[in-house]
Amino acid sequence: MKDGKISQAGRYEEILVRGSDFEALVAAHNQAMQLVKSDEGRTGALLERKGKEMFEHGTIGGVESLEVRLSGSADMSMEVLSDTKRIGDGVSKLIEIEKRETGRVSARAYRVYLTKAYGWSVLIVLLISQVIWQILLVLSNFWIADEIPADARDSYDSTKFIVVYAILNVASCFIIMIRIFLVPVIGLKTSQLFFFQMLESIIRAPMSFFDTTPSGRVLSRFSSDQTNIDFMLHFYMGILLGTILTGIGIVVPICISAWPTIILVIPLGILYYSYQVFFIHSSREITRLDSITKAPAIYHFSETIAGIETIRCFWKEKEFMQKNFNNLNSNMKMDFNNNSANEWLGLRLEEMGVFVLGVTGLVFVILPSNLIKTDYVGLALSYALGLNVSLFWNVWMYCTVENKMVSVERIEQFTNIDKEADYIIKDCVPSNWPSVGKIISKRLKLRYRPSTPLVLKGVTFTIAGGHKVGIVGRTGSGKSSLILAIFRLVEPAGGEIIIDDIDITSMRLHDLRSRLGIIPQEPVLFQGTLRLNLDPFDAYSDAEIWEVLQKCQLDKIVREKPERLSTPVMDYGENWSLGQRQLLCFGRTLLKKSKILFLDEATASVDAQTDRVIQELIREQFQNCTVVSIAHRIPTVMDSDEVLVMDAGRVKEFDSPSALLAKTDSLFSSLVNEYKARADHLQ
């Protein structure tokens, strides 16, 4: 391929004899292999000199088409070899089972939700306003009943009736306006606090959390659970408070106007409570299961969209469709059962309401008029008619609030997860740290989680400031784990890492990570603008950014775009080529002017020209800096000052490439021979 077109196609031998760019690539590989083979008949000094010559001419980058790994595998796997290995009494699981509360929603969850925004003071004002409103509403109804008696129409004062009735209703409107204002204000502030606390908790979570928690669980909390708190919970809470007081405001007038119905209050109350308890036990658990079954559906769907091209290439559409249907069916079962439970409850509450209405009417018909005040007959019947609606809404709203409070429980779980070390510690390190770039590791131990085995087992070494060091080893040897420990993405389980006389565990994470440079194997760009990806914290001027783009040989490409530094970048940088993305990541590191640079085989996936650009940038811009490179290919480390050979979480060898190759029984020599054998086989 060349310039987006097929330059040549054919069999290996045919293209090779035609004389082309492919021949140049093969020649570059052969030169690299000569460097490896030269140790068989030459001295170590000559070997080292040849390696530097190859590095300076940029021929090493041509080997990327073969991608022969030292480990013999195409990708780096996690150093933890088994996700079920027992350590003492604990068991490590790659994906942890999602925690689910059982039984009633705790009183603490209600207290946290109700008092998170403004404490108890505003809540008490809301409660008092609701009580006053209900009292005014009942008084206005009794005022109508008392002021219009059937036997005293001549004494009726319409002016007095209208004035008092108007005062009661105006006061009621004023009170209800206070309630209408307070409910959304409290709800909005509470939802904002929950969201930002959960967001901060997720951002500050250690890497072990993301290793064991599927993204679907996180998405479900930020989507469905947060939606419940944003739009529904405060609304239902306000309605529940109103329905409870309305229910009391219905039962009390009925008992006053038709006092024999008091006899029914106790048994009906017991029946009402039993229905509520029976319903809520089932509905609450179904709601929890609904939230849990929704996470796999969201996760699977998002992963399917992200990998749709691969799915179609392998003709796996039906399998993924079936998996999606299965996830949706599991979730729909919970919705169906929840709706069925609502219908069950509604039927029984309607029956209770009809029964109370019939008994109230029967009381007025059977009992003599001297036992019951006839003025309240209409009032009592109107209240009894609304009792069934009130009962239904009381139970239904309480159960709905209880179900929605499950979202508070789930979000609370994610606001209380373990966090990384303190991000900010004042006056921690000098402003010019690191100035030398010396790295010392003393008996370093590392494990990904408390219940997993050690992946670094007492690693000890010293890297002098300004040296270029390559780290090699087979898959699972601990190469990447060492970088994770230095950046404190995983906290060490023991030992020390000292950079320029400062133990990194005593530093704030911001100082540590912002002053170390790293170029990952897979370049990462974020949706936004080009400037945002190069300078996310807006710490550098446009002139500095253009200077970096020029060094990365991207300035001409960017100047040709109309938006220039405001050029949009799609998700994962899909509108930029892989080589351009890697150069942009390198430019981001150049802006930081880091004294220490880590590379995780940064040129493994780019073309030869981009590889040469990056190698030149490393030589020119990081000439006096410490460069630590995780290497998966032999030619990458031949120009290093030293090579650190890892094996099973321990340092096996640490010396110059020539010195290690001079020892025929060294692990590095065996890795070189394996590389050479595989490369000869590919030829």
C-alpha cells in the first residue's frame, strides 16, 4: 500500500524481484537481522556500533511488517495468569458479581437523599407547608357544610361565607406555591450532588475497579439510575407526601361526619398494610433485578455498535442479535412482572375503596338522623368516594418511591468505592522535579488486587539519569506492570520507587503523572478539537503547539485544514490515520518537556516513515532525558544503553546489549535466538 492505493500485489518472490518499495522493506529487515546475527562472529563493540548505525538511518522501522514478538504472541496479556487462583482464604475473580441489596431500602438511603441538598431545615419547611395546605383544604370543605344548613337559610350571610371561603383558598394557593417551588429545587440540587459525587468517584477509582467492573454497570448508573433521581424521585416524593396527608384528610372527616365508620378503620388499616407489605416485597426485588438485568443489555449493545464491522466480517450477526434478544428478554421479564404486581395491587385497593363507600352510605341510611348530623352527609359521601383513589395512590406512590430509591442505593455504592491516593498534596515536590531522571527500584512488589498473586516480586534496579533503557521479556514477565507501578495506576504492595531522591508514593498523583511522559502502543485521542487533544489543560500557547506540530511533521497537514488547531477529532481519532494519531500523542508529550519518557513499543503499529520520524524526535528532543522503552522486538533495544530483562516478575539480567549477547547462556541471548529463528522462518 502507498498513498492510500495498492502499489503492488502478487506472490512474495514475484514482488521481490521486481524492485520496489517492498524490496526496501525486506532489505531493512535483513539489515536488522544482520545486527542480531553479527554477535556470532564479531565482538560486542562492533555489534553495538552496527546497531547505532541502523538506528540513525531509520532502517529498524521497516521490520514492523513482520511483527515478530519476543513473547511469541500477538498481543500482551495481563500478567495475572489465572483469575481464580486462591491466595490464602480469598479468591480472585476477573469480573465481580454485582452487589444487590435485599429487603427494605434502608432508612439511611432515605436520610441521605432527603438531606443531601439542604439538610433538614428546608425539608421541615416543606412538610409544614404541606400540612397547612391540607388543613386549609379540609377547613374550606367544612366551612361549606356548616354555613349552608338546610334548616337555617334565612340566617345565611353570603358575604361572610364568600370572604372566609376566599381567605381559606387564597392561603391554600399561597402555601401550595411554596411546595411547588421547594420540591423541584430540592430535587435538582440533590440530583446534581449525586451525579458529581459519582462522577468524581469513578474518575478517582483505581484501575482494579475497572478491571473487575463491566462498563455496562457504570453506564446503567449514569443513565437509568441517574434519570430516576433527575426526573422521577423528587416528583414522586412530593406526590407521596401529598397523598399521605390527603389520605389523613379524608379518613378524619369521614370519622367525624359518620362516626360509626371508625369501627372499620382498624381492620381496614390492617388489611391495607398487609396489601402494601405483600406488594412491596415483590415489587422492590423485581425493581432491583430490573436494574441488574438492564446493565448487560446496555453493555452488549454498546459493544456491538463499537465492533459492528468485525461482527459483519465474521458473519456473526445472528449470534449477536440472539444475545441481544436474550438480554432484552431477561430485562422485559422484570418489567412484565412489575406491571402485573401493579395490577394486582390496584384491583384490591379499588375493592377496599368501594367497600368503604358502600358502608358509609349504608350508615347514613340505617342510623337515625339524631345520631348523625345530616349537614355532613354530602361531605362524608364525597370524601368516601375519593377514598379508593387516595388509598390506591398512597400505596402505589409509596411502593414507587421505594422502588426508585433502589437507584439511590446503587449510586451510593459507586460514590463509596475505594479511591486512588490523594490527588493534591501541597508543597510536595520541587517545581523542577525531575531534573536528572534517575530511577531506583528497591524490592518492588505489585499485585493488581488484594486477592491476586504478585506480578512483581522484589524488583530491584537503578537507571542512571539520561540513559536509554529497554525492557524485554516474555508475556507475563511484568514489563507493563512495572510501568503501571511507576505511574501508580496500581499502588505497590511493597518496596520503593525513587525518582531523583523522592519516593513517588509520597507524591500527589497530579505531580507524578503530569511530569512523566508516556507514549502508549495504541494512540488515544478524544472527541473534540486538535488543540484540546494536544493541550487538554490549556497550558500552552498556540506558538508552542505549532512548534511541536512542526517537529512532528504534522504542521503542513494541519495548516491545510480550514479549522487548523480547531480541527475536529472524532471518537478515538477515527478521522486521523494511525501514524498521525501516534505523532499527535508524541506531540502531546513533547509539550510537557518531560525529563523521563516511557514508551510501550510506540512504533509497533506505524509505518516505516512514521517510525523514522519518532526515532529522530527521540534522539533530538530527548537526547539528555531518561528513556525507558518496553520492547517486543529485538531491533528496538539494540541501540539502548542497557537492557532490563524481566522474567516471571523478577529482574533476571540488566546490562548493555553487547554484554548480554556475549553471554551465550543469558536469557537475552535466548530471546534473540528465538526472534532470529522466527524471522528466518517467515523469510
